[in-house]
Amino acid sequence: MEKIDIKNLSEVELEDSLIKVGAQSYRTRQIFGWLYRVGAGSFDDMSDIPLGLRESLKAKFHISRLVLLDTKRSKIDGTEKYLFKLRDGNTVETVFLPEAKRRTACLSSQVGCKYACSFCASAPLGFIRNLSASEILDQVLFIKVRERASPLTNIVFMGIGEPLDNYDNVMKAVRILNDKDAFGIGARRITISTCGIIPGIERLKEEDLQIELSVSLHSALESIRSRLVPVNKIYPLKDLINACKDYIKKTNRIITFEYVLIKDVNSSIEDAVRLARLLKGIKCKVNTLIYNQITVKRYKSPSEQEARAFVKALKKEGYSATHRQSKGEDIDAGCGQLRISRL
């Protein structure tokens, strides 16, 4: 019988498994500590776990890990991008963003993506499969072990894939990331980004977690957004905005709307005014980002001056708006630049 990947188990699921073999429940916290605080790669490393229990664990479980295929480091801002091989030979990319006050892991949640946003590099190869909870957690563990001198402060699900399309695995990973016996990362330092999957937003508002929600908007016009984010044809703007309002009302949390500025598509002052009208009455903030050039796309990036003018127009309408500088563009690690690679 194939062994179970132990990092696919929640703390409750692991505790149930341990009780069945006669172990005391507190051993769960010890094992979680070894797996996620220490990053143990073997049950034999768990020195305060009795030998008999270690043998039982080895008989039933295995400890997964990702295989690093390639690393790139930005000469501009120190951003690092990792290409990992999964157990089935598929690959994903993960990004580490070191800054003065934050050290962020940008995680992938799927191999590929089915939603085909037109400015995204991972869209052309389509969707292959969801990542398991352990494959998500292993991205964080790799960075944690590699950067022990610079502990992670933030997690963003903004890599390859749509997190709310892999809801159960992503949320299991989120709870382990937040668990004080595991990574202990505060819920408010964990952000899930979605292209607008309304059923996922509706599920997320019922979770008892103060995580951050980021919604990729990119236009206040149905026609333009449908071209940029085709899922808009399934979950149109009107319905998405209503779902966001319900989310805010239920959670009392602020939503961040992400807006990639593309020259001659959605970056004019008129576009900013339309966006302000669309978001009227919504407790939110807007993050703008200049489109990152992707060779296979024909879109163009607006100037910094145009981007600042867009943000200024939003602020004039009374919105909290920022212009975020993309990181790691020189190594294709910026927003929309991650992709899956064929081996």
C-alpha cells in the first residue's frame, strides 16, 4: 500500500492517526514542530519521538520534498525565483521577495491555470492539475530552510494557478501556515489572490480566519475585463462586485483590488474614473501595477508618469490607492511572468 504524504494531513487528521496507533495526542504538536518549524526530512530526525512511534510513522507515512531544478536571482532587487520538479515530473515556480521590513513567499497553487488571463505567462499551456497541500507547504519549507537567517513574514498566493479553484488544498495549507505549532504565520499576513471565482469568495467569507483577500479586477468595463480575464464571462463584474460587498459585510475585512495597467487598454484617467464609480461604497484599497512585458504578448506597458496619474485620479475620488513596483522582472518573476516549464 502506498504511503501517505504526512504533510497532506491537518493537525486534527494527524492526531486521529496517532491515536489509532496508541500514541498520545500531544505527540501531534511535536511532529508538527519537526515537520514545519525544523523542516525535518526524516522521521529518524525526530529525536524526542519514541522509537516505536517513529517506526509506526515510517510504516504509514512519507515526508515529501520538492526537487530544485533551477534558481534565478534578480540583480536589481534580490528577488529569487525557484523552479521545482514535483513527484510526477510536472514543474512549478515559486518566488521569494526579500525587502527591508517584509520577507514574502509567493506561492503557486496549481500546475498551470484554466482561466487564461490574456496578460499572464502561465496561461498558454493551460491547466494540468491542482497542487496538494503538501506541495504548497513544501514551497514555503524550502524557502524557510534556505533563508533561516531571514524568517518569512508574509505569504501570498499569487503564483501559478487560481487558489480558489483549488480551495480545499489551499485552505488546508493556509491553516497549517497559520498554526502556532507549525509555521505560526499570522492570518493577516497571508493573502489569497483570485481572478474572481465567486463560489470560492462565498466559501472564504465563512472561514474563521482573518486572511487577506485580493481580487484581480483590471477593468471596470465588462467588455475589456472579459478580454483580459475571460472568467468574467462566467462571473461578470456586477456579480463579482456584489460578492465582494457580501464578503466585506460578513467578515468586516477590507478587500484589495489588483489592477494591472496596460497601455491603451485600461490605463487612462477615464478608466480610473470608471473604476472609482464601480467601487463606490466599497471598503477597499486598490493596488496598481504596470504590466510586465511578456514576449509572446502584444500588450505594452504605460509609463510611470501615466501610472502615477491613474493613482492620483483614484485618490482624487477618495480611494486608498497605491502604485506597487514589480519585483524580479529581470528574471521573469514579476506579476504575470511565472510559467510552468516542460522538462
